[in-house]
Amino acid sequence: MENSQRQILRSLPPMDELLENEWLFPYYQELGRVTVKEILSELMSVIRKNVIEGKVKTVTMSYIRTGAETILESRRKTSLQKVVNATGVVVHTNLGRSCLASAAVEAVKEVASGYSTLEYNLEKGKRGQRNEHVEWLLCQVTGAEAALVVNNNAGAVMLCLAALARNREVIVSRGELVEIGGSFRVPEIMAFSGSQLVEVGATNRTHLRDYEGALTDNTVMFLKVHPSNFRIQGFFSDVPREDLALSAHDKGLIFMEDLGSGILVDVGNLGLSGEPTVRDCVRSGVDLVTFSGDKMLGGPQIGGIVGRKTIIDKLRNYPLLRALRVDKMTLAAFEATLRIYLKGQWREIPTLNMLSLTMVQMKNKASSLARRLKQIIPGAEIRVLEVEDAVGGGAFPATTLRGYGIGIKKHPWGSSGRLQSSLRSGDIPVIAGAGDDSVVIHVRTLVKGDDKLLLEAFSSLPVRGDE
């Protein structure tokens, strides 16, 4: 080590002296003095290492402060935070999927702020079951005999297979052995559950005779899996669920369907077709239907299981259920969401309301926002334009939604990529789209209050100049 390096190391301030700097005091209130001290200690260790390796030639208090504030600011901010979704993707997997209805939000606040009847039966004055809060409602809106909920749809599939098909054969079409987001692969989840996968048919065509030809004495189930974002077009056929149900029941088997996104109402009048509702599946004779609560259903993350009571009763006492059980806040939000459906007021569900917006409504909203943005960003080219939105969440992947947005180009922040990055770094991040060298604000996915947040985000952006 050179003398200059030793001199720099000797000049570094001791920790007690560092901690007395007034610019650290606000962080003590938010992070605690002990945490701030640990962060400074780690920073000083890195600085010493860089000095020894010759990467740093001078260390001033300003240099230390800059490094410390960068780390402290990142730790001060809440990691899970609200964003403005201006992408036009309604069920945006990375942005929290569906937004909750106001009634569901209030229900969460109510049970989260005090004690609740999570597992307490008021009539009997003793322990109750948490599933009871939503089972009757689920049966009412789906037409099923019984219902059960777990933490998500993957958990629902896992529970059903583990409880009903462990060490038994389950027949699935090759065209449905898909991988869903997050590396959720049907063959792997089946193997993990202990069930034995039997593939039938070809990737693009599977017939009823394929299922029936694969039957053995160890077969217990036909499984139909929603393909999510995967689609085969052209020379393709699969077996109608009604035919699979008749065949399964004739042979004493269980017919289960992983529906993916749990649609509870017919959305054909919204221009969305080809996806069955949960009630459609039950009516078609499916014994068990599993689905997500936070996609097209518009509720919290939850996995629904509905179907025949004799089969669902087998799931209730299976040990895995405890590991997958739902917390009080999720149950509160789900119950409130189901009650909205029960009253037939599904347009109060933000997800379905966004999907039902008319072109006139979206154009008017985009025009109003564009006028206000022109006042904030003088000289920029701002125009209202037609855009393509998406349902998202694996539902209706082949369907493009016509919508309206605001294109912003020739602005003072340089490229569209730079402006997108700047919008993401605001106090309330704005996640925007892009196209034709423009940043595009899709208005379909702006919820109540987002207009104001969007305008504030642009008003607070520092001008960084062209690249």
C-alpha cells in the first residue's frame, strides 16, 4: 500500500463524528439511528476497499455524504408503492393486477384495524371456519354446490391434485401442458403434487378417443387447463368440456378444469368472447373448477375452488390446505367483491369498468388531459391518438382493445426512453407506454385521482435537455 493511500485511510472520519452530521438527522426519524449507523459502516468499508485498490484517490466529506444519501434515500422510500398505470394493460401482472373496488378497500380497512370474526362463529360462541365468509357467496355467483378458497390459483391446482390424485394418473391434452408466468409449468406442478401425468393427443389436436384410450385402473382424473397467453391457430381442435364431463362421469372419474382467470359475468357485450365463465364450467358438468380472484374477477389475489360438495369436502381436511389458507384482509376484500356481483353491480369492479369504457368516454378523457398537458409542457407536440390496449393477466390474449391515449414527443426531456425513465422516478411513479418516438399515456387504465397525479408528475420533472 502506498503512503498516499495510508494517508487517505487515516483521514477518514470516525463513526461517532459522522453520526453527528445534521444532514443525517431526518434519516434517524425514518430509519432509526442504529440502521443509519449500519448503512454508514457498510459504506465506509466499501470506501476503504476502493482506496486500497486504487479506485478512489480522494475522499472528502462531500463524497461520503453523496454516497450515504444515495443509499439512505433508496432505503427511506417504501418499496411497495402506488403507481399510475398509463400502459393500457388492464390486468397488469407486474403492477398488481386488478384494482379493488372501493367497497373492498373499505372492508380491508375495517378488519385490518381491529379484531374480527375470522375464525369465530357469533351464533355458536365458539371457533368457526374462515372459509365460511365466502363459500355461500361463491356458490351463489357460480351455481356450484360447494366452494373453498386458498392463497392463489396455483395453490388451488396444487391442493386439488395432491388431495385427489396423489400416486394416481391424471390425463391432460398435450396442447394444454403450458407454462404460465413465473415458470409455473403444468407438468412440474403435477409432479410436485405427486400425481402422475399422462399426456394424450397432439399439440394442436386432441380427441375424446385419446383420453379414453389412455385410461387404466390407476386413472383418477381428466384435467383441462386454460392456455393463458398461449394460443394455437389454424388446424386445431380440442374436446368440449361437456363431452369430457360425460365421459369422466361414465367412468367414475373426476373432471377438473383450471380456468385461470375467474370470469363471473358474460363479457360478450364488451366485445370479449371465447372465454367461459365459472358458472358455464359448472353447468357443463365440470366437477372442480379452479380460478384466480385478482384477474378478470377483479378482486384480491386468491384461488377459488368450486364444484361438487362430495369432492370439495375431501379437500377441507387435507393438511396442505393450512399452508395455503387465506388471511383476513384478503377474505374481507374477496367477500366485498363477491357481494358486488351478487347485487348485479359488476360495473363497480374497476377491472370490468375499464373494459366497458366506450371510445367516446376515452377520447373525451384524453382530450381533456391533453389540453392541460399542453399548458404544462409548452412547445411539445401533444396529440390525442387511437391506441391498442390489452386485457392482460392471460385473458383474451388474441383480443386487441381499441382505446385512446395521448402521444407526447418533441419535449424538453430528450428521447421517449429518457422521459419514461424520469416519470418512473417520481414520488408517484408513472408507468407509460411508448411508440413512434412518443411517450404514450393510455387513458383506459387511469383510475380516479390519476389525472391529478399525472399532471403533478409532469410539472415536477426537471428539464434535463436533449441527448
